[in-house]
Amino acid sequence: MIGAHTMRRSSAARVGTVLLLASAWLAACAPKTPAPVPAPPVGVPPPPTRSVSGPESPAMANPDLVKVFTSRGFDAREEGAGVVIYLPTVYLFAFGKSDVDAQAQPTYAKWTSNPVPISTTILAVLGQIELHLTAQAANPDAAHAALDAAVLEMQHVLGPSVYSTDGRSLEGVVGDLLRQHALTIAVAESCTGGLLASRLTDVPGSSDYVERGVVCYSNRSKTELAGVPAALIAEHGAVSEPVAMALAEGIRSRAGTNIGIGITGIAGPGGATPEKPVGTVSVAVIVDDETRVRTFQFIGGREMVKFQAAQAALNMTRLAVMKIQGPREWAERR
């Protein structure tokens, strides 16, 4: 990390953060006079024309998620004679620290010898990974240009794991996609207890696309509120992919929405079996005529499992709406 700096009005520094999922979240400062940025690669939705970002989520993002964030806030810092230090940050979904480093290292290693040198630090924190980029240049324009190019290059390397380039939360990105595609959504949650619906509605203007959310905690409620056949639960168990799909389809058909999400799992500490330990969660996402379902084995205590499950559901929705098949997620059961 950079030590103390002499503050001077004549110099400017940019602060940002590069985070890998999850989970999760920094608010970006909107630029007053943004520099033109090249179009993002496939997998990164464009930012909306108006801000719809909501409150940031707890810092327990899913280690599967990558968020590329470039803040345009300025701070005056000067390192040496006429050399300014700029600090942005980048975020991802679907990797552990070693996986990210293996993919990113060949790219960021060459940045240190560029005309505007850029150094990279990868930090692993609870539920997410952060890539911190530091550019050293004699003026802000040179640093901005170098960092914008570096962030774009990293997006192409990491692919659809990158979910944001402007500081939006994952729920904000999903909300923007739903609005852009004129889609509506309904959710049926068991182990997450309404957390997914809460995060979706944390975004201002979410009434444009959120129709309803129900908590189907008991087996009886799964049948009464989402139409899951009791025989299906008896055959496969409440925590299973068939039940998750039935929850998603049941709430979607009842709400008359384009998208239905079903989540069922074991948040712990009780309720586990040898076949389904604590942290087992099945998530189903139905977008019109396409169904996607995955079963995860999340780590941590009850709150962490709930957060990771909601995070996975949001990311699955993002990819499904964009019609992208993302990489295998870090916690997905084989």
C-alpha cells in the first residue's frame, strides 16, 4: 500500500476498486466529465442512462462474482516530483484467488513495463476477491487512459464473470437488465427467507420489474403458495433441484411474470444429512422458456449461506437474461 502523501491542489488522484464477487459492494462516484470508454465485452451490461443503484450489500459477496469498478472520484495525491499515483479497483464472479491470479497474471504482468506502469494487487477477503490497480503517471489524463485500457483488457480476459464496470451492485445490474429487456420477476424463497426479494427491492425503481416474492419455508407453504406437489417433495426432498424448479415455475405462473426464481436449501446449523450437509442449496431460474438449475455447497454459517445463495440466484438471473452460459461456479456441486 502507498504510504503518506503530501496533499496538493495541483495534483489529482482517482480512487476505485476492482472486486471479484460477490457478495461485495462499493458505491461509485459518478463522473462529472467522464472520458470516453470503449464498449465492454460480452457479459457486461451497459450502465443505465439514469442511476438506479441501491444501497450496497454486506461485504460477504459470493467468491464467484467479479465486479469491475472504476471510480471517477478524485483525491489529491502526489508521489515524488510531478508523479501522480492513481488507484482504481476491479470485481469478478466464479473464481477463487488462485484461479483469478492464474487467468489474470499473464495480462497484468506486462503492465509494469508499459509507458504508464500499472501494478496489480490481488486481495482475498470474505466472499470476494479484489484486484487493485495502481497507475503512475505525470498527469491525470495519461493515468485515466492507461487504467481504462487495463480494465477493459482485464474484462476480456475474465469474460462473463465480470458483472459491472461502474460500481453498480449485482442487484442493480440485474435490475437494469430487467428494465432494459422489459422483463418482470417473482421469487419463491425457502432458506434465504426473503433476502433475495429484499436485495432486488433495495434498488430504487424496482417496482418496474419486481412483481412479488414469497417465503415458502415449510413444505406445506411450498405447496400452498407455489404449487409444488407434495409427492415431488416426498420423492426428492425439499432441498433438491426438482423442488427448486417447481418453486420457480409455480411462482412465475401465479404471478404472470417472465422470470421465476426458486431457492431451497439448508442454511444450518441443523437440518443436515450426510447426503445434504449444511450449505447445500438448489437454485432454479426460469426466464420465459429457458430453465437453469444448479446445486451449490456453500461455506460458512447461516448468514453467509443465505447471502451466497441470494448472490448465486442474482448471477444466474443476470446470465440467463443475457443468454450467456457462465463458467462453473466455485461452490457448485459436481
